[in-house]
Amino acid sequence: MNAIADQLLVLVMLINLVMLGSSRLIFCIRAVAIQGVILGILPGLIHPFSGHLAAITAGIILAKGVVIPTLIIGAVKKAHIRREVEPYLGFVPTLLLGALFTALSFVFADKLPLAPEHRDLLFVPASIATLLTGFLLLTTRSKAISQVIGYLVLENGIFIFGMLLTEALPTMVEAGALLDLLVGIFVMGIVINHISREFSSIDTSRLRALKEE
């Protein structure tokens, strides 16, 4: 089971790089939805099956893989945007930074004083790589919806690391991750809604041009 979990974590990191190199918003949303489904499957591979685990797995897949991506796709269609046209940093440099951060995450994870049962797993490097990918998406993209996707990826990184703590805190980790995720999406949804109502563009860089009269 651990081998399958590691393969899925490798897929998560590959999806990170795909999102960094793509300008198509719908494609990135679907990619982060696939990440959500993978994260929903992972707890069942590393923990004994139980009713609680089945409920958590279903909740994760439903929230991260279906409900939230559907809401964001709806926002994209209402805003009539398809691509991230003018990022703060180009897609190729961002992709190269993502690849560099992914490699460094393995180096950093190897230096951490991890428990013996966690040292040979990819959860920690995958968590760090996904966190850094989310940070890159948040800081290098100009569209508010692209930044929402970055926040989702950032939360996925936190969730991956939290799965190592489920034996000590079996309920709080899952509930806290999902609660943070939902709160963040609702807040960003409100922001996007107000921006799209007031302005013809949801490019966050244009908000800097506003001045008090």
C-alpha cells in the first residue's frame, strides 16, 4: 500500500508542475480537482479501513474533487475568462522554479528528524513541494481565480503533511484542513464576486491603480 501511496504522491507533484506551466484556468482547476481526489484516496492506503475513514474519504473527494472545483469553474465562466494572460512571472521561469523547489523539498525532507516509519515515505517532500507550488501560484499569477487555485494547492500541501498526524489527532487534522479550505474558498469567492461586479476585469494588478479621490 505504501508503494501505491508513493506513486500517487509522485502524480501529485507532477500535477503541480503541470499547473505551473499552464495558462488555461479550466485545465488548472481540473488538475487541482484530480489532486483532491488523489488526496481523498491516500488516507485509505495508509490507515486501516473504518467507518470514520470511509466518511472522511468521501468528504475529501466530494469537497476537494467535486464541489469546490465546480464552484470555481462556474466563477470562471461567469467572469468570461479562459487564460492567465499576463502573469507577474512567465510560465517557463515559474515551471523551472517549481522543478527546483520540488528537488529542494527532497533535500530538506531528508534533513528533518522524521520518525523511522515516515522517513522512507514521500509524504513530507510531496507536502513541501505542493506548499511551494501553491505559494508560486499565489505570488506569480495576476488573476484572482488563479490565486484561488494557488490557495487550493497550498491547502493540499498542508493536508498531505497532516495525514502523517492522523493517528495522534484522528479527527482534528481532517476537519481542520477541510474547514480552512472551505473558509478560504468562500472568502475568495466573495472577493471575486465584488471585483467582477465593480470592474470589467478581475486582474488584481489593476487594483493597484485605484486611488482615493
